[in-house]
Amino acid sequence: MTLLTVLSRLRTNNQTGLGATLTIDLTGWMLADKQKNKMALSGKIAAGGTLAIVVQKPMELSNQGGIISLLDERGIKIHGVAYTKAQAKNPGLTIPF
């Protein structure tokens, strides 16, 4: 099981940037891996909060390092993060997203 923690860093006026101001509804949003496999999201992230997500197929996080993208309800990439092979070898390590 792979657990991913997403930190709320979204502003509601344009849904990008740092410093969350309101709760974000993730209905219709997705996560995508380096191969562009997508996983639907649901729920809400409170302003300044976090959301733990269990990664499910077809999305996979490689233990060789990779990329994770956050896509909004329109399929537009809102944010992304890269992680290294060294980081992937530390189960439970939080990578700010």
C-alpha cells in the first residue's frame, strides 16, 4: 500500500500558489503518475490542512523516483512534485506537495 499525503497549498481565487485560504473540494480532481496513469480524488482539504490518500491502480509510484501531478476538475495540472530514488527508499517520508 502506498500512502500519499497532500498538503493544502491552494488559494481559492485562482486555485494556485501557496497559502490556502478556504477548504478545497477535490470532487473531479485527479492525481497522475509519471506515465500519466490517473486516480480520481474525492473529499475536501481544509485550509492549511492535509489529506492522506492511498494510491490505487492504475496510478503507481515507482521506487526508482518519479513525478506526481495534481490535476483539477478540468484536467489542468495545478501542481506537481518530483521525488528521487533515495526519497522513495524511505517509507513514510513526507514530500511537501
